[in-house]
Amino acid sequence: METSVTAPATSARPVARDSALRTFAGSREGLLAIATVVAIAVYLALRFLTDLDATATGEWLVRSPLVAVVVVGGIPLIIEVVRNAIRSAGGADMLAAVSIITAVILGEWLVAAIIVLMLSGGEALEDAASRRASATLDALARRSPTVAHRLRGAVLADGVDDVHADEVEVGDLVLVLPHELCPVDGEVVDGHGAMDESYLTGEPYVVPKSTGSQVISGAVNGEVALTVRAEKIAADSRYAKIVGVLREAEENRPPMRRLADRLGAWYTVVALTLGVIGWVISGDPTRFLAVVVVATPCPLLIGVPVAIIGAISLAAKRGIIIKNPAMLEDVGRVETVMFDKTGTLTYGRPVLTEIHTADGVDGDEVLAMAAAVEVYSRHPLASAIVDAAAERGLDLPPIDSVGEKPGQGLVGVVDGRSLRLTNRRGLAAVDPDSLPLLPDTEIGMESVILVDDRYAATVRFSDEPRAAATDFVAHLPGSHGVKHMMIISGDREAEVRHLADKVGITEVYGGVSPEGKLEIVRERTKHGPTLFLGDGINDAPAMTAASAGVAFGASSDVTAEAADAVVLDSSLERLDDLLHIGARMRRIALQSAIGGMGLSVIGMILAVFGLLTPLAGAIAQEVIDIAAILNSARVVMVSRKLSDFDAAAPRTTD
């Protein structure tokens, strides 16, 4: 009996992208901005195309659209601005609120409406840009596997039901068809094939799969259908956790106006002081209004967020997910860069260096047997064994089965003989009499190989430094002004120091616990901005303490959650991109903020002496706003290569 299953289309389904206008109008602030534009247009039409304003009643009728948007939309906006300003000990928004209130008191409803437009339009623009910057996360969520082919019985012949991935329970058997997304984390129970896990792990190759191999949800199956036993429900899968971590970070990202608030605190005082001076010397309160209107700090309220959002989008195009936008203010001016050892300055890709065999055991034979089963393993040492066998030109024997359980090592049946790759504890449990035969363990990593439950060999490994690590370390001081570099690692100090000597780092901390890393980072961060680069779970506390915590790859959900930014392809060149993006964002944001405020100060001085009316000040401020926004938008408008460090072609000099 043969059961036919039709694979659902797993390619991207059509997704309607909101237009910029629809996204803008999708928020309360966007609707208020549009309503304000309409109200101003109606007011101008009634005033200049009719004679309704000839009487007091007609004048109020002409002003009514402006009064409506200022009262209905402006009051909630003012309340929110005042609340936020009080919570943050004053800020740039407060000056805008003062301008609206003063304009209403003096009956300058058109001026008040223009300021409402400034505030609401700026908030809507920030919200719209934030949604566009979230496109990468939305794409990740849309790609989530939704359909699972659940077997009705123990074999395919019993039939298959198509169910939602959320309905799969632990222990269910699921058929994964060719070129389909794997819907669950689990273990292969039938079939020999391969899966592309690069989207999730960053590793640019397909991983062979056989009976006993582990699979992860979201991986793309190859040419052969595989039967998988689910080990986690969809909500607990690796894919769901990655999406959840990134989504939570997007929804709970911190305020993006730290720079604006710092600059706005003194700017607000200056503007109010000048406004009072203009009022005092003239005795006319409209002078005060003219000053605060032209002083409304929209280059801060809009320009800085636009620059930050542009930097987030630019980073996403470079394969960098910015989870904490506040880190962009520090990453471009870090003084100390701290590296974890494995997976950052090294590839995290161990190389087999030695084989110690028991008496009478052929090293090539046992290496070929080990490589035959390691082809199906994702253990960090597996690829080193496979690569070593390939370099020696060894033919791999056929395997009958393979399995891997956490803490139990890799087991398989190779050419009719049982084989186990484990550690010293595993050897002690199976063949304790062979423990004296093991080599010294002072340096490096190792795997112990047993054949037919007897000790056969020990293979030793060392981690391979990145080819570009030395040049990157030399590049940091000259290109980014980094003053200190250090390696902080849990590995043996002798191994850490050996790597540090190779790459040119003098400050080394080896054998450090996660708590120790945290204390070192906290102490160094007291003296200036710091960046910590890591890729393991034990790096998470240090990342949270650094000014900028950066994770290489997404190999650990915990690490990705703790990091401020995730470099998806684990490349030093991409890290250099991030440093340049942060510096570029800060430079352009300061240009927009300080340049815009400088022009506003000129306008304020003119207003103090009565050379600028409130309406003229409001129009002048709109022109300044547009200039600041256009300048801030330059952050994302770059197609050239940002990094001046080429990891693919390392240099001998900087």
C-alpha cells in the first residue's frame, strides 16, 4: 500500500506590503497629522476665498477647523508630552507643548495647529519608519513552518494527516517532504537525506541526516523525504524561540531619544529664556510665542529618530539585527573591545591535531569509522573528524545506524561493528580499565573512541584562529579609535594566551566564569564605552553589562536575547560594518540636531527683536524640519561598502 502526500507550497505566500501612506495613516498620530493638514487647508480656503471672517461669528467659523484639531487632537498630545517630559526630567517635547499652550492663550490657532502638525507628524513618521525597519523580523515570522504531515500510525502506509504545526505533540511522527520546511525539532527515525539549516545557524552548508540525527524546525529539507519524531512542541522549538526573542525585543525596545533629550534639556532653557527676554523688552507676549514657536525642536523630535531608524534598516541590509537602538549611540565610539575566545577571534571550528591509539589499533581505520558516523552529527568536533579523514583520503565504511543523545555521546553501527564517541566519563562507564591508556589532558580538546565497547583511540583538537583576526585587531585603533582590547574566556589561560599572542592582544583573562566576565566588563565600562563580542550562553551576562553587547550568529537563544545586536553571519567584516554604522548614525544625527537648532537659534534672535512673527516662525521651523529630516535620511542612503576592513583579503599592515 502506498500513500500519496501532496506537499503544500512552502514558498513565500503573497504578502501585501503597506504603502508608506497607509503605514503613516495607520497610527493615531498619523490620522491626527492628516486631519490637521485638512483643517489648515479648509481654514486657508475659508479665509482667503470667502468674507466669512468679516464678523466675529464668521471669524470663529473660519477658525473652527483649527480649533477642532487643536482641542480634540492637541490636548491628548500635550498631556502625553508633559507626562513623558516629567518622567524624563524635561526634554525637547516640553517646548512644543509650551508653544501650543501659548498660541492658544494668545488666539494664534493657526500657529497652534502647525505645531500640532509638527508633533503628530513627527511621531507618525517615527512609527512608520519603525514598522519598515521591522521587515526582517516580519519576514522571519512569516517564514515560520505552519503545516505538518502527521503519520496516523507507526509507518507511512498507515496514512498521513495534514495538521497545523501547533497541533503536533511530543512523540508524534511527522513526514517532512523534499524542499519543505521542517515543522518541529526532533529526531530522524527513517530516511537518509540532508537539510539546509543555514537560515537558522548561519553555517553555509547542508547537514546530512540519517536515523538518529537531530533536526530543527525551520530547516529546509533536501531531496529525500524524512520521517521525524517530534521532541518539542512548535511553541518550544528553536525557530519559535528565535522569533519570540526578536519579536519581544522589537516590541519592548527602549526609547530612541536619549541624544535628543540630552541636547533638548539645555535647549529648552535657552529658548524659554530668550522668549521671556523678548516679552520683557517689548511688553508684547506675541514675542514670547514667536520665539518658542521657531524654537520648537523638531530637528530633535524627528531628525534623531529618523537617523536611528535609518541605521537599523541599514544594519539589517548588512545582516545585522539591532535589538537595542540605544546601543547605536555608543558602538561607534567604543574605547574598549572585549572578545570571547571561541567563535569570535577563532572560527569555533576545531581542527584535529593528534590521534593516540590503543595497541593494535590502526589509526586510519578508527578515524574512518568515526568520520562515517560524525557525518550525521552537529557536535562542534564532528566536522574536524570528517575533514581530517577527507584530508587523508580515507574511504568511509557503510553505516547501519547512528544516534546522538545529550550526555551519552555519539553511537552507531559501522560495517557491523558498534562505535561510540564519548568523553572520559563515558569511557569510565563502559571500559574503566582503559583509563590509564589515555594521554595527558593539559592542553586542547579531545574525543574518546570505543569500538565494540573497548577503548580504541583518543583524538585531540585545537581551535583554528580566524585568518583575519590579527589584521582586524590591528585595524581597530586606527579606524575606530579603540584604546584597549582584551580576551575574556572560560578556556584555560594557556590556550587563551596562545591565541592572544597570535592576534596581537596583550590583556588576557583565562579560566573566567560567567560571573567573572560580568565583573570585568562592569569595571571596565565605568571608564568609557565598551563592546563585548561573544557567541555562547556564558557570554550573556557580560553582554548585558557592556555598553554594546554583540552576538556572533544565533547559535544560542539566550545569547541572542542578551545581546544589543546580532551579527548573523559571524563575520569580523560585518562587525566592522556595525562600528561604521554607529559612527555614521551619530555623526548625521548630530548634524541634523545641532544644525537644525542652530538655525532655530537664529530665528529666535530675530523673533526677540520682533523681526519674525509667530506665523512666520512656524513656517520657518517647518522648513528647518524638512532639512533636518532629509539630512537624517542619508543614514540609510548608502550602497557602497561601509567597512574599510576586508576580512576576505586580510592585510599585513593597517
